[in-house]
Amino acid sequence: MRRPTNYAILRFMVWRFILDNHWYSDTGRVKSLQINNPKRLAGDKSKSIDARPLLFPINCQLPSNETKRKKKLPLSSIGDCYLSLSLKSDSMARTSTKQSDKNKVGVFFLATLLLWSVSVLFEIAFNKRKELLFIVAGACFFQIANWVIRLLVSRDPLFVNTSVSLLHSTITSVSVVFIVVNQWLRNGLNGMFEHSELVGSAWLWAYPALCFSCGYFAYDQWDMLQYRLYSGLIPGILVHHLLLLVCFTLALYRNVTINYLILTLICELHSIFLHVRKVRRMAGIRDSKSRIVRVEWVLNWITFFLARIASHLLITIKLIRDASKFEKGIELPLALFGMAGMNLLNVSLGIDLFNAFKREKNPQQTSYHRRE
């Protein structure tokens, strides 16, 4: 008879421990058990058992008749069961590590969102900045929209989040176009884009519109953190929202560069088609040859280059040219830092968009490479 290995003995001891302590549920499945020092438990001094923690997952089924009675199994029955206990696999370890990293990322961005919220409420309550109530109004409006969509349309967190984002992009785009056109019709283009106009004053309805949009970014940050609608060690979407919240809020506190920031929101015209594409795919419309999809991609690319890339580059160039006109302070460094971050995120978005375009144009080739 072959002599049992050290790991077999260890599994046997763990199984006896589980049975002796009735560590099984009503469904008959063994609860997970982690052994922090298997070397000590096995009493083995050799190198065949290391000191790494072992996790026995929930994958071992007890015999049904014994489960119902919840009695100790005879020794002969143990031999049929203990071999099904397995060590924690490498894939499980990697998944656990990724989950841990995601939790740390979530905690960091949640902490920044909490600090931001306290700052805004402090300004409203103690510094009597009632005009900042539009931030709260924006956050509440989009949260209510979230609840309505979740109640009436779908409970899928990604679908709900995308639908609310589409609503924000539409409202913001209409607002920005209205503000710019209204200012143009009232005072003409003469002096409209002068440094003093862009930095020191605010066009009609520009301040409330910026507050309202700021409230959306706070809501969306919370929604993505709540349902973990992000990926990666440094999620681009969370960084984007944090960057906007910092820049927008500081500008609103100091009442400077309001018009500059309104112009940056022209990119929401492109965001409309980004969200439309995502909703369309979730609705099952994925035929790249259909007219709707082709028109959507044409509008997607046009608005990407005009409303996002071109507008942000022009704003950056304008900031650099007028750098000497800024007073000493935080305005210019913050504006340049914010636009640099936006341009980098635009490049990353363009790469992702191009890859998505290729996948939709060649779905069969994409699936073939995945099978390989």
C-alpha cells in the first residue's frame, strides 16, 4: 500500500476538524477554511509542506443522509471526501489580488469624494454661498433620474449609469450651445473670447450651468464607486471625474475662469454619441452594416475631432498664449494642469474608440483571434 503524502495527511486532518466541529451547512456544503500555518498543523518538519496559508474552498459535498442528521461521519466515509478538498489555485489568488486592488482604489476615490462634499457643504453653510446650491440640485436631479430609470426601465447598474450620463450630456450640450449663442447674439463676437472676458467674468447662465454639471460629476463618481463600474489600477473615468471636480469647484469658489470651463464642456456633444453607442449595444443593436450604426459612427468621429480634440487643443493654446496676462496665483497652473490631463485622457479615449471601431467593423476576425 502506497504511503500517503504529507498533503494528503494534512487534508485528512482538516477534514476531520471540519466534521468534528460540524462545519457544514444545511445544504451540505463545507464552509471555507483557511489554514494560516499548515506546517504547524501537520506537525511536519520537512520541506514538503511550506508555511503558506491554504484555503479550502466551498466545493466539497457531504453525503445527503449524513448531512440531514448532522452527525459525525465514520472514518471509512472520510476517505471518500477529503481528496475533493483542493488548495487555492493561482487563478483564485490573482482574482483575490485584483479585488483587493480594486477595493483600495475605491476607498481612495471615495475618500476624495467625501472630502469634496464636506468642502462644498461648508462653503454653502458657513460662507453663505447660496449660488453653490446648484451643485446640490444637480447631484439630486441626476440621482432621481437614476432611481426613475432603475424603477421603470432596467435595474442593470451599467445601463442605468449610461442612461443618466446620456441625459447629462444632452442637457449640458444644449446648455453650453445656448449660453454661447446667447452671448454672441447679445454682444457679438467682438471681445467675447478676450482674456478678461474668459477669466474675470461669467456669461449669462454660465455659473449655474457649471454648478449643475459639477453636481452630475459628483453623482456619477458616487454611482460608479457604489456599483464598481470601473476597471484598472488607475481607472481613467474616476481620474477624469476627480480632475473635473477639483478644477470646477475651485473655479466656482473663486469665481474665475467660468467661461473657459463652459467652453471645455463643448466636448459633451461627443459624449452624447459615446453613450448612445453603449446603450445601443446593450439593447442588442450591433449590426455594423446597419444604417443607424454607420450614421452613429460618422457622428461619433466628427464630434470627437471637433467638439473634443479641437476645442480642448484651442483652449490649451489660448491659455499658453495668454499666460502672461494671468495674475500670480493658482489660476494658470490649475488651468494648464487640468487641460493637460484632459488632452491626455482624450488621446486615451481616441485609442479606445478606434479599437472599438475596428472590433465592430470586423466582428468575425475579432472572435477568431479570441479563439486562438
